[in-house]
Amino acid sequence: MATGTDAVVTAVGDGADTPAAQVIDLHKRYGSVQAVRGISFTVPRGTIFGMLGPNGAGKTTTIEILEGLREPTSGATYVLGREIRRDGKRVKDRIGVQLQTPSLFPQLTVREVLHLFATFYSRRADVDELIGAFGLGESAGRKTSQLSGGQQQRLSVALALVNDPELVFLDEPTTGLDPQARVALWDVIARLRERGKTVLLTTHYMEEAERLCDELCIIDHGQIVAQGSPAELIARNFHEQAVTFQMDPPPDVEALRLLPGVASVAVDPPDVACYTRDLTGTMAGLLEWASAMGRPLDNLLVRRASLEDVFLKITGRRLRE
Amino acid sequence: MKDFWALTRAWAVSLRRDRTALFWSFAFPLIFIVIFGIAFKNTNPTYDVGLVLPQQQDPTAAAFVQGLQHVGSFKLHEGSESAELAALKDGKRSVVAVVRPPANASASPAPSGVAIDVYLDPAQLQATQVVMPILRAVADRVDRQVTGTQPLVRIEERSVRAQNLKYIDFFLPGMVAFSVMQGGLWMAVVFIQLREGRVLKRFGATPVSRPVVVGSQTLVRLVVSIIQSAVLVLAGRFMFNAHIGGNPLVLAALIVLGGLLFLLLGAAISGLAKTEEAAVPIVNVVAMPMMFLSGVFWPVATFPSFIQPLIRVLPLTYFGDAVRQLMTSGTRIAPLWADMAVMAAWVVVAALLAVRFFRWE
Ligand SMILES: Nc1ncnc2c1ncn2[C@@H]1O[C@H](COP(=O)(O)OP(=O)(O)OP(=O)(O)O)[C@@H](O)[C@H]1O
Ligand SMILES: [Mg+2]
């Protein structure tokens, strides 16, 4: 087990200049399934990095290879400047991990599980503080098997912080949380960044990604299809506003594209989105087209483009929860 | 080391709070003991021992016979060699002891020695498991009497006078071995729960090493097996006045060996089954034949000879035999070596199977 002195030495050795995590041309195949196909990214220290993607995109596979829990088919990963497959013990002492599925001792209490995991590491966070930060005070003495799904999820995230890690991996940390608990967890994550920690998280929630992440990569079918800060991604893809409505069966896309000011059209039946630089022209044209075709525009809305639109534009699909 | 003890404590606390596990580990075998103890309270098995004595009087032979007469559960039949062996073949004798006169008595100035040939019926494995150690102990005592050496091990003295072997004396060691086996094999289900509940995987993301995880769990399980056996032995002793011989430390060592063996088999089984439900039939397929065939509670005499080779490969046969020899005759460790050697070989086999099949996720 690493001593305190050891930890200081390695921190100097790794230097704050090495990225917190790095993935280089990562591939992972399960039998005939190509889950990850050539993913590369770098997570700078002190940032919150997000992986966004639909079910089966390869997020969990990527993050668990970084954590040393799965073997890559090819490619390299570095965590805190080291290879986790060679330097496992040392690296694992300094990272925190929350798995997508909570994995707890059913017969132990919340407090006991936290204390148990704390003994595995050379550094320790204050268990009572964690219990407070995650709103687990009232259930601290209950067996984990008696917790609600959301409480288990919170404990699972709390466990990832039990060693006061430099780098935290969170795989869908807010899934299953009520809105209040979700916002509370966002606060905890944002505070980690304030303290100089690095967070690598996966999510399905656009709002979460937009609010938390400094840097984001959108993964689809095992590949990165877009990367940048949330604002960058929106600005790069859209200079426009979005006019959205519902129509079933879907309209002719070409006809919509010819309307005045329309830059692009995305259809995900029954949802239709027209992105425009000339809102007045487009609206006038659209209403005229609709009445000429005799088709109603249900739930007509105008809004600014969001990450959701970026996702729809890039993958051709909507990201559903 | 800190993580080892913390995990050990966590496993132990988890087990203590798991009512189902406690029931199967402690209450269930205890209920078994009580039911069988009551049902067979007044059944004291006796063993028919054929004796063939030399023509002329021999002091050693006489001392041997006298020793046997003290064993209450032995019914002695003296007769000619051919008649006694015929009776053995007919299943009317458990063993036949043929006492042969000294080959060349005049050559040695020391007190005469006799050779005793013991004929067994292999079908009556269980009977011979009880009878043989007693015969050996009687012979041993006679030997010491005649040569004038002081008995070194008092336990043997006592065991020779262990007069009435009751059914419980016979059943209790079998139940101890059987319970240890069950505890180990059913760990397959616990390993699957830990695997499918991702607990083992979660450890993989911490600096805890796999040997620490496995070692702490093994320690807890072996201690549980020892406590479980102690509870059974004490229950047999105080509720049914069972005869308990043997050094408790030797018994503990046997339980550790047997516990390890079946724990490893349980670990191997856990890897073969995807779910808890799938593990149940596999455990039963492994446990059932041993339960019936290994002679831990049911006489194996009734099994036809073609099954005997199978009986002789089952690990529980040797584990049960060792525990029984130790408890009924308070034997020293020496006669147990053969059983322990086979068990050790089985530990190696089980370890290979566990390494081959056990899965962390
Ligand atoms: N152990 C495995 N064996 C076989 N295939 C797997 C395994 N794990 C994942 N896959 C497959 O690999 C692909 C990527 O899965 P992964 O779990 O990485 O996706 P994800 O992005 O985390 O999805 P989700 O949002 O549902 O959690 C999927 O097609 C999945 O079916
Ligand atoms: Mg996932």
C-alpha cells in the first residue's frame, strides 16, 4: 500500500502537465460486435469532460477500459500519466470509480460500506462529510439493500469519492435521480472541479452536459462524431434558430428546405426541425406551405438551437432518456 | 493487511446478518442431528467380529482376545478359519481377525509376537471404518502391555474402552463432514451473487488485490465451518451423549482441509453457472451422489460392488472417514494420513478447476 510520502513523490513525477486521462485510437470488439472503433481524446486536468451518446454507443466500454476493468482490443489509454494495466495499484489508489450499475454489499449499512472502501486507499475523504454531501444522513445506518434506487445511486457516487481522488469516473451518475437530487449532484461535481479535481462522466442528459462539461465528445456507434465545449458545438453547427413542429406522416424534406432562410432540416418522425437564419421569412413561408398542403403544424415552437439539436443533426437521431 | 482485515470483517458481518445463510449453516444441520439423534436413540449398532485363534495357548493372543471382549459393540464369534471366512462372505461378519502363531518363536528372546490378518468385506465399508481403528487400537495396547512400554497416548487408552458405539457416534462425524461439504459447495451461489451484483468487479477498480478478496472470504468461510462443526459436536455430546474422541486441533485441521476442498469446488461451480438458479442443479448433481454414496450417514453395504470404485473416488468418502476415525476412536494422526493424502490431491484438483472456471464478472 502506498504511503503518504509515496503519493507525494508520484504526484511530482506525474506532473500536473500530463493530462488526467488520454485515449489513443481505442478499439474494442465483443465477438462480432464492434463496440468502440477508433476513439481518441484527452482530458485535461481540472476539467469536467463528458461523453454523450445514445444507448449502446460505447460509453461504458470506453470508460471501463480506462478504469482497467476491461481489456481493449487495440489502442492505448493513460490515466494520470500511467498505464493502468501496468501500474494498476498505484493508479487505482488515486482514481474514483462509479459503475453504471450500483454494486454494493447488500448486508452492510451505508456507513459501513463507505468505511470499508476507505480502508482500501492511502488517502481518505471524511466519510461523514460524504454522507452529508449526498443527502444520505437519514439512511446512513440502513442496509444498502433497503435503500431506494436513487439512494443507492447516490451512495455509489459517494463511494467514488471516498479516497479523495484526483480523477473521478462517473458512468451516468444522475440516472434514476429525482430532479432535486440531480441538481444537488451537479453541485457536488462542480465543486470537485473547483478543488482542482478532474471528472470524466457519461450522460444521456443534454442539460447535464451543457451545464457541467467543459469539454464534450458525442459518441455514436463506437466513434466520436463531434467534440468541443457545449457552446462551441452549438455555435459550430448552428448559426440559426430552430422552428419545430410535429407532423405525421412526415412532410417532404426538400419542400421545407426550399423555404426562405432555411439552412437545414431534421426529421425524426413525428418531430420536424427547420433551422433558419431568417425567422420571419421562414415562418411566413412555412405557414403558407402548410395551408397550401392542408396540413396542420402541431406544437409549433421557435427556440434557440441546443445540444439536443446538435445531436439530432449529427446522428440523425434524438437522444432519448 | 488493513484491507484484508476490513474485508474479513465485512464478509463476517454480512454473513451474520444473512438469515438464510445462517439457517443453512447452523440451524439446518442441527435440526438434522436432533431428528436423527432422537430417531435412532436406542439403536446401538453391534459388529460381528470373527476370530480365528491358534491351536496352542499364546499369551499375546489371549491378551488380544481379552481386549476385544471389552469392546461392547463387538460381538465375537470364534471358529475355524474356513467357517469364519465363509460367514464373512455371507455378510454375517463385519471383519474376521485371524491370529497366527509366531513363525519362529525360539529365535527371539523377546516376548512372542503374533501376526493378525484381518479380512474385510469391502461392501461393508462403513462397518470397517469403525471396526478397523478399534482393532488396531486393541492390538496396539496389547503390544505395549507385552513389551512393557508405557502407553504414550492416553487418548487411545480411553478410546479402547469406548465401549458402546451408538448410532449418534456414527452419525455425528458424518454430519460434520457433510455440513462442511454443503457449506463449501453452496458458496457457489454466494460467489454468483457477488459476481452478478458487480461487487467483485467493483473491487477491481480499487487497489485491493484479488488474493486479498479471495483470502479474506476463505478465512471467514473456514472459520464458519469450524464453528459449525463445533456446534454440531457439542450438540451431539450434550443432547445425545455422543462419544467424542480425538484431538480437537486435528479435527479443526481436517475441517480446514475439507472446507478448502469444497469451497474450491463451489468456486468452480460458480463459474459454470450464469445465474444463481442455474447453480442449484449443478450443486445438487455434485452433492447428491456424495450424500448417498460416501457413507456419511447411510451404510454403503447395500450398494452393489460395481459402485464401489465410484465411492472410492468421491472426496467426501475420505473426509467423512477421517472425521469418523478421529472422533470414534480418538486415533492419532497417523492412520489419517491416507485419507488426508487423498483429500490433498482433491484440493489440488479442485484448485485447478477453480482457476479454470471461476469468473470475476
Ligand atoms: N460484455 C459485453 N459483451 C458483449 N457485448 C457487449 C458487452 N458490453 C457491451 N457490449 C455491447 O457493446 C456495445 C456498447 O456498449 P456500452 O455498454 O459500452 O454502451 P453505452 O454507451 O454505455 O450504452 P448505455 O447508454 O446503454 O449505457 C453495445 O452494443 C453492447 O451491446
Ligand atoms: Mg453505459
